[in-house]
Amino acid sequence: MPAARARDLESIDLFIQTGIDIDTLDSFGNTALIKAGSEGQIEAVEKIFGLGAD
């Protein structure tokens, strides 16, 4: 989920509203939560975690 890296909170909401699974893995096996955390995107981490990410 590229929005997780960019701290694009509105796009994160849009992805969830369209039915994308928050725990989907990218081609490297990372979830949006892992990617946001590794990029230091605290607001995105809080948002994704609040949406029920594992």
C-alpha cells in the first residue's frame, strides 16, 4: 500500500472503503503496517493499526 509510505491518510481510508485487505502483502512480503513503521510514518501506523491491522 504506497499510501502507507507517503503518510497519505485519506488514501488509506479510500483503500479500506474499496475493500482492500489491510493485511495484504506486497511483493516483498510486507504489510502496510510494516512498511509504514519502517518508513517512520507514525500517523500512518496509528491509522492502519486502528483499522485492525495485524
